[in-house]
Amino acid sequence: MAVIAPYYGRIVALASSASDTDEAFRRVLNFAQIQRAYCLWGVMPGSVADEDSPFNECSHAYLAAAKMALLQMRTMKDEKAAASDLISEIDGVLVRNNLSLVLCRFSGEGFNTADLVRPQLAGIFLHGKSLAATMLALMTAVTALWWTARLLRIKPVVAD
């Protein structure tokens, strides 16, 4: 799934512009987008590459859904050529990096578009990169709020 991650945006853009879709395809695409939001849009460090990350399983779910949508687009009349080109590009990267047979521990799991996979929030405290990113985000938010409050308290001097 680490190879699929950089292609997520292109896959979803192609899938979103697809014209000859069915309900199953739209469900998979919708699941991929909602699932990605649950995974904090993939911004947590190590969420894809680090199997110990509390966001790894969650990220695997939205990337698997994107992959499924891409494979389904190979059967669509208007998207077949673009989807096949993208699949060939991804396959080339897999082969060049000897990743075609490498699977992570969540590769064998199926997913159901009715069940969202939530990150293991308690695991953030045990995963250094996730903890550091969370603490940095919190400190940035607190600093921004402090500066905003400070600026609002300063009253301009009005000359009579």
C-alpha cells in the first residue's frame, strides 16, 4: 500500500470524474474518501510505512479502497485507458522496488464499506512519531490561540 499512497489523489480524481459508474463503485469511492478523513488525511508520520503506527490499519483501508476503485475503472468504457495507464505505472514502481510480493500484516484483511476502520488513538502514546506530531499540532494550536487572545486584548490608543 505504500506504493499506492502517492497515487491516491490521482486515483480519486480519475474516479470522481468517471461517468459510467454504478452504486458499488460509488460506495467504494465514498468509503475511500471518508476513511481517509478518519485517518487524518494521511498526515500522521509513518501511517502507511510503519506497521506499528496506530494509523496503519486505518490508512491501509482507504488505500485498499482506492486500489479497488482503480481496478474497477479498468472495466469502464471511458476510464479504461487512463486507469490501465495508471495501473501500469504503479506496477512498474512495484517491480522496480521489488515490492510486488511484499505484504503488510493488514493485506489479508477484507474491508466492508459499511464499517469504517478507526485509528487506535490510545496507540498514539506508544508510537513516537505519532505522539510527536500530535504534540506539535497541539502546541501550534495553543500558541495560535494565545496570540489571538493577546491581540484581541490590546486596545488601540485613541487620541481625543
